[in-house]
Amino acid sequence: MQIVKATYLISSPDFTQCPVADRPEYAFIGRSNVGKSSVINMLCNNQKLAKTSASPGKTQLINHFEIGSVADKAVNNYNPTKWYLVDLPGYGYAKVSQRDRRRWEQMIENYLRKRENLSLIFVLIDSRHEPQKIDLDFINQLGSWEIPFALIFTKADKENQRVVAANVKAFHAKMRETWQFLPQHFVTSAVKKQGRDKILGFIEEMNKGILSKQNVIG
């Protein structure tokens, strides 16, 4: 899949103010400073699309981007599939007040549980570290809410590949303690664009399934 259009639309303080829910939507979330904006920019091949910052907690609103994509074999046929990409505030450490943190948490929960066109949430995990409780707790919460998700392990270029592989394996081992089936996962490097094609291909297949169901219903 090739992205032929990626445009910032709106930043919303509440799910009720998000764009009309008329197309597939994929949200990205992770612990603060996990490299979320860098992954989004890599996927869209636009380093200025999502704002990156070294300061945790920079993203504070629900940020919508309109994406237009075509299959690799149809790049010259400009009739793109339209979908939304969403950049959500990070969870965990951020230099904000408890009140603001709780407001973020409520905003994220409402969005995740009530946004009717949310197709999948990508949970980003820092591949340089062993399994973190905060990530596992968030994933388990998604499970209790019955929200589909996939994992993206970030910053694979910043650590020895054997360490990355061991950390990914250890994370899956921790998940198996409470999960019968493991979700789809991707190992990425925003610098080397590792994992980009696989993630976009996964989204393309999901879009095909969603649109085919809509056509049957329609």
C-alpha cells in the first residue's frame, strides 16, 4: 500500500468533537516518549506531519489525520481509499498535574470505548526495555473493554538486535500469562523505516475487509 495523501484535520478535546465517523479509523497510543509521532511520520512518509518532541506528554488532544492510500499496483490510479489516522496522548509519565492527567485518561477512555468507527488501536512499546507493567496494564484494560489492538515495538535501531528480539519475546511471554491468543505485532525503526510496509499492508487488508462488509450491508 502507498499513502498518496496525509493531511492534518483537527485536534479534539473530546470524542464528540471528532470528525464524522464515516470511514475506518486507526489510533496510535503508547507510553510517553515511546516514539509515536516518529512512527506516524514514517508511515505517512512525512517527517513534519505529527509533531515530535523530546518532552513527554506533548500530545494532549485527539489528533486526526485524513489519509488517502492506494494498493501498490494501483499507484497511477488516483482513486485512494480514505481513512483516518489518530494520534492519541501518551499514557504514563508526564510532567502535568494529577487533574490534567485524569482529564487525559477520561478523554482517552471515552474515545476508545465510544468512537464507533475505531477499527484498531496500535499500542506502541519501546523495544529497548524489558516488559513494563504500565504497558501490560493498558493492554489488559483494552482486553476488558474488548477493543481490538496490535503491537508496534519501536526504536529497534537504538539497541542490539538480540536485545530487541529478547525483549519482544519476553513481552509476549508476559502476555501469555493472561491472554490465550497474542495480537499481531510489528518491530519498527522510524530511522530505517523498518516495519513500514508490513504495517501499511496490515491496514490495507483491514480496510478491504471493512469496506467489503459495508458494501454487503449497503
